[in-house]
Amino acid sequence: MTRLSFILLCVLLISAVQIISADASQAAESAHRELWRRFIDKYGIMIDFADMDGNVPLPTPEECKTGKPNALGWWAPIENGAMFNGLYMDAAVNRWKRTKSDEDATKARKLMEGLLLLNSISEVKGFVGRGVSTDGKSHYPMGSNDQTMPWFLGLWRYWESELAAPEEKTRIAKHLVETAEEIVRLGWQMPAEEPFKVRGSFNGFHFEEAARMLFTMKMLHRVTGNEKWRSMYLTELEKRGGEKQLSKRELCAGGMVFWYSKNHNWTSCAAVGGLRGLWELETDAALKADYAQGLVASAKLAAEWLSLAQQFDNADTSYFEMDWRVMNKDWKPQQNEHEAVALAQAQLKNFMKLAPRRGKETAFIREPTAAAWIVTLLPDAALLKAHAAEVEKVIAHYDYTKLYYSQFFWVEMAWERLRQQNIK
């Protein structure tokens, strides 16, 4: 290759990167507009899906009470409000830090109020709901660890920001403490309503459980200043268990691991978000280095799945069934979590045949966009810069005006973190 050819190649590569970056910027802004146009309900809670005009058939109070399509609320449009709101707060706060606009402040505050509402709709202490029905209160009787961890994470992000007024910080702290205290009382299980009682746990020796529990303790010490949380945290760090008898500190240093399916970035990302929170809050240099190591390992694994985005065809016209009530033909009463899960899994199997578009969006949008955010949680700017083009390619790929599911919100989170590091 001649010197001139080499120079021309470099110019072309630089130009290509600049084009991708510009496309990613426009795409991230499109994602933001679509999320707020179609997927944030009037209570400030993100719904799972809607048509192109933002219409969605919400479950009625009676359907929530009887557990239709199932008592978990799986596959209904209010399945993941606490999870999605809590995670998306990362984008909302970072966007406001960048723009300092009143509009963005209002949006972040609306998400915060939505999170507090989901902790105020039940008589069961510490309950974190998934979403609300048409009356703004009715809900499904079970949340989960996957809902509660992002709930903690999102409220903490808002509490830490300059957005939070003193009165808001007090209110948020009250909700965080009361919920955490009840979870601890239940042996780190999530409260649920009768007849289910509890569902999901932060207690165990997988990476996700370790990161979730440790973050909750560390965060509460930060919010309250109460030394009991710090003492619990330091004790928990060294506890060992699982097949390899690893300590929870070692599990965090090892980072994200897929264990129940070939990939699950979308459910693991909250634990990685918690690990990032631990890294930010930790002052012990050796422990902070362990958390950084875990973030690097998590990003490395997540990066392997970024290319899934290119398998999604924006011109795809596969059918999406908006009427989730078609699943009610399989409905039957459920008295425990096992029965609810079994029903939900059977319903999904049949629903996927009716709605092939669902599988395409969850496989080729949800997974790679969640992976993109995980990559941007890297604390090392140089490492993040090495992945930036791949992440921007994911962000730039989709036509957000044609997506039924809100599960692309991670792209805005990833974009804001790239901008935060001046990588764009």
C-alpha cells in the first residue's frame, strides 16, 4: 500500500466513523421522542408496547385482580414498569446533566414520581408493582427481583443528582428504607400480595444476586448514613457459596455470567448497573478495582451480542398482535407462583405463533440494546472508546417510529453515557 493510499484509507475510515456518530445522534434523539410520545403513560410509567399512535389496551382493574392473562402480568402492556422506569432514569438524569433544560428536568421528575407510585399502590409493605391499570392504582399481585433492583437503582440515581430537591430526597429515602427493611425481614425476598406472599430474591451466589444485594446495602448507607448498612455490606462481601464456593466480592469481580439461557443481557443489566453504582460509591481502592474488573468482564461478554442488532430488518412487516387478551383463552386461576409461571409460559408459546413480530423485537432489539448500555458502563474511557463505534452502530440501526415494544430505551441510555465521556 502506498503512503497516499494509506492516507486516503484513514480519511475514509474517519469519515465513516463520523457518519455513524451523526446517525447515532439522530437515532438516539428519535428514540427519545418515540419513548415520550408513545410509551410513558400519564402516571409517568413506561409501558411495554403500543401501536404507532401510542394506543394500548391496558388491563382493567378486574383483570389485574383475577390475574389475566396471568398473575405475574407477563406479556401484558404493564409488565415491566418498575424495571424500565428505574433503568431509563439513567438516561433521563444524564440527559438533564447535559442539557440542563426544564423540559428534561420535568421528564426525569415524572419518572421518579412513577417509581414512587409503584411503591404506594399496595397495602403490602415494601411491594413494588409492575405498572398500573386504567384507574392508576390496580395492579398485578407479584413484582420480582428484576423489577425491584432497577426500582432501587433509578431512585438512587435521581436522589444523587442535583435535580433532587430536599423534600424529594426525603421522600425517596423513606421509600427506599421502608422497602429495603421489609425485604431484609423476608430474608431478602420481594414482598408480594396474597396468596403469593413473596416472589424473587437478592439472596444467592450468582453474580446478579451478589451485585444486587451489595448495591442495596451500599446505596442505603449512602442515603441514610446508618452504619448498620455498612456493617451488613462488609460482612456480606466475604460470604461464600455456590458451586465454586466463591465470595460475593469474587462474584462481582468476575462480572456478568449467563446461566439460565444463552444470553440475557436485558435481565442482567440491572445487576451490572448496580455494580457500576458500587464502583462509584466505593472508596476502598482494592475493592473499587475488583468492581472495575467486573465491569470490564461484563462489557466484554455484552459486546459479543451487539451484532444481533444487524439481524433486525426495519422493513419487516411481521404481524404484531396488539390484543394480548387472546391469551386469556388459556387462562385458569393461579394460587401460587409455580402455577402462574407455568400458565404464562404456555401462553407465550401460543402467543408467539400469533405474533411473530414479538420474537424479532425481543431477540434483535432488546438484547443488543441492553448489551450496548452494559458496555457503556465501563469506567475506563479508553476501553469504552474502543467499543464506541460498535455501540453507535447499534443505536443508528433502528427506525424507532416503527417499533411496537419500548424495549429499545437502552439506546438512549448508551448514547448519553457515550456523550458523558465525550465519546461521540
